[in-house]
Amino acid sequence: MENVILASTPPGEIITYGTYPQTADVADRTPIKWRVLQNSGRELFILSEYILDCRRYHGECVDITWRDCDLRKWLNNEFYNTAFNAAEKGFIKTTCCTGNGEGSPDTEDKVFLLSVTEIKDLSDLHGKDLRRAVGTDFAKTKKTMDAAYMYMIKRTKITISSETAKKSAVPGGGCEHKEISLRVRFLSVQAVVFAAMRMSA
């Protein structure tokens, strides 16, 4: 019955799927809210409505691809196994992620960040507010959020020269880089996690 309901959900609507800590005491298993971005009739393309966690994009400030970064490994292992039970995993499809940036190979992921192209195309459909979200209380325990909203990071590789990396370095490792044209903030120290995935309708 639940699968029938999901199949009829139009783009822009909210569904719940899986659970993840979302309160400050971190002991809860709150249902995750997802916004339906696309519904082909056979699969849903969904994006988490809230910032679920704050994680490092990668442990070091180095020229790294989406395929090799720590955040991809975390999303497809620890987060995936924490958020979904065996039955729920059965409906989550493996997505071939393209557009990962120059020199960055395609990947196959269960959970992923959006690419530059996906953000642009989906923002045209759903509005620019799609690019930002409010963090859960759990996410805020991982990072002090200095604004009501945070902008999403993406998986598309941005090449940063070693000199730029040195200038952009922040205490504790990592670096911060902003691409103003897309209003996307990159926080490789603690990356804001907007999770996206495709699931059978």
C-alpha cells in the first residue's frame, strides 16, 4: 500500500522514508522527510527536506574527486545503513552519477549529493530555495550554523590549486571555497549534508 502512495506523489510534495536522529539528544529515530524532485511513474528522485548532518567532505584539503572523497563513502555506508532498514533498502536504486567534474569518473551510488547541472535544472523547476535548507537540531550539534539557512554543497569537482588551498585553509584542517555564481557553499571541514537518491515508485 505504501508503495502505491509513493508512486502517486507529485513533484514538490513531501514523503517520509527511513529514520535518522534529528533532535539535540541524538537518541531519536525520527522519520526523514524527502521532497519529491521528479516522478517518472517508475521511480522517484528525492532530496532530503532538511540538513541531516554535518560531515567533512574529505579529511584533508587536497584535490579530490567525488568518487574518492570521505563524504561519499560515509553516505553510502554509515548513513545508508543507519537511515534505512532492509525492507527500505530494497526500494532504493543504484544511480549512475555523471557530471562529477573534469577528471572525475562516473560513480554508482545509493545516496549522493546533487551535481552542478542537477542543481541548476532542478532550481529552474522548483525555485532557487531548493538550494538551501534548515538544519535539524541534530545537525546543529555537529556545527554552529551562523544563519537560518545553509546552502547545499555538490558532488561536482572544483579544482583548487595548492596555492589557493593554502590561502583558504582553516584551523583544524580542510579549506573553505565559495562559488558565487551558484551561491553554493563548500565546507570541506564540515560539509552540510543534503542527501539525494532514487527509489522505485
